[in-house]
Amino acid sequence: MNSDFSKKQKLFIRRAFDLARLAEGSAVPNPMVGAVIVFRDRIIGEGYFKGFGQPHAEVNAVANVKESDRQYLTQSEIYVSLEPCNFFGKTPPCTSLILKSKIPKVIISTIDKTPQVSGNGIDLLRKNGVEVLTGILEKEGNELVKYRTNYVERDSPFVILKYAKSKDGFIGQKNKSVWITNHFSKTLVHKWRSEINAIMIGTNTARQDNPKLTNRLYFGKDPLRIVLDRKNDLPEDLHIFSDGLPTWQITENLSRTFSQKNITQIEIPFDDFLLKNLLTKMHQEKVGTLLVEGGAQLLQSFINQGLWQEARIFEGNKYLKKGILAPQLPVSPNEEFEIENDILRIFHNP
């Protein structure tokens, strides 16, 4: 690892980070990756990984080089936000392309924790005479691929808990739909929905609030909806069942089936291992990120079992005086933001 990087080198790797983020919401469970090819401080090619089965960032960067600039590849350096792969998957290994293109220098932010890679790509490049530098803005690089790292190390989706609470600590009121935060916070939540694979609620939330759980206030896709329905008795006219968008119904009673093709019924015992078994099932189905939106009992179950990586908690500018107490986290917030008259706190599970 080399910690002595120049301002220009950091500028180019930050450009790779920016490119990688263009795949927010479409890359997971694969990592977001960006690549920049530089010849004498001039970018001659750049690219990013757009999604499952698509060419990798390095491939797109090389393809982006103009014909008149291809003669400079043998004198260039390529900046990559994540270690190049060296195995055949849906696409050929990127190490082979770098060697074939005779790019003499590779500068990498962070190591790929995928077992088939994990340093092997770097070793192969070095054995073939390529100069490889690693660790440039490594903290930022790790943050960029945290969903993927969690996916391959824990065999589970990255779990994000999200809820809003009042100034006096209530998440809502029984048999009553209560809106706590402002429009800007709501828009931000819809942005998050465009960036994750799946969103989950419990039975009571589905029955009482009848949410759509779709992305309507931001551009991008809708997430897969997941609802717990132990007795298999939630009304079929709920939005999540009747709007035609993909939904998983998790139940331990398959006495009722649905004619709607958008609903997938999954039978899992509602025992102490329900959440863990469900996360395992999601991993098997390549669901890399999960946003848990409620209710309080479901959120607290994730917290109590330690099955979460991040929590995003809004505090609205109102008092409810009574109602359902908000879940309790065992850690202090890592970050805090003001969104007009709301406060957003971000927590990380250590």
C-alpha cells in the first residue's frame, strides 16, 4: 500500500468514485466501480459498471478511448475504485484486458473482498510486470462498496433500518396513520427506495397504513416489496398486492394463494430464526440491500438480533404526547443532518 499520493492522483480516483456512483441502485449485489485512464494528466478514457451482466468499468473505460488516443494506452495509467477482477463470470476478467491493452500502471483504491478476487487480481498484474499502487483514498473506496463487501462476507443483504419519530419519542399511534416528517424528508426516502433492492414492512404496518412502498417522488426504479403475513390474512386489495409490482409475501400458512403474478409467496416458520432465515433467502435470490420501514416491533426485532448495518432515523418537529414508542438503538449516531425542521441521524452497527 502506498499512502503518498499526489493531489492529481486523488483527483483522478475521485472521478472514478463519481463514475461508480452513477450505478447507484442498479449494481447491487455487485459492486459499484468506476475507472479512469490517464495519459500525461489527461483523461483519455473512462467508464463504470452499469449493472448485472454488463461490461465492467475497466472494459467501458478502454472502449471509451478514441482511436487517435489508443496509441497512448501503453504509456497510460488506469485508476480503478476497486481491484480489477481476475475470474470469468458473466464477463471476461478485467486483468486480462489490462494486460492485453499493455497499460503499464494501475492505481487502486481498495481490495475486492470477493473470495475469487481478494488480492489475486493485483498479484496477477504484478507478476506480469504491471506497476500496481493500492490504498488511494481507501476509506472512501470501502464506503463505495460496503453493500458488496457485506454481501460476500456475511452472506446477507445490507440491512438499513429507517423510521421517523416525534420530538417526544413516538413512532406513531395505534389505529391511526400519522405523518411526522416534512416533504423534503419524504422525497429523500423515495430517493433511497430507488437505490436499494428491497423494502420490508410488518403485518400491522401493511394493514393500518396500506403503503405503496414505491418510488414516486424521485427518478429511478421501485424496490421489491416484502411483507410479513404470518396468518396469510392480509386483505388482497392492499396496494402491495394489487398494484402489479413485485411483492414477496412471507407466511407460514399457505392455505391461501394469489392469482396475481406479481406476488411471490415464501413459506418460512415464524420462529426465533425468522429474520435470519429470510435474510439468507434474500441473499440466495441476489438481494443485496434491504430497507426496513416498520413497524416498531419489526424494527426492534432487527435491532435486538443485531441484524442491521445502518439505521437512518428522522426526528420530526412535532409532539404526539402518546402512541407507539420508537425503537431503541444501543449505539450513538455517527452523523447528523438538518432537513429544514427535521433532523436525520445516521447510526452504524459496529
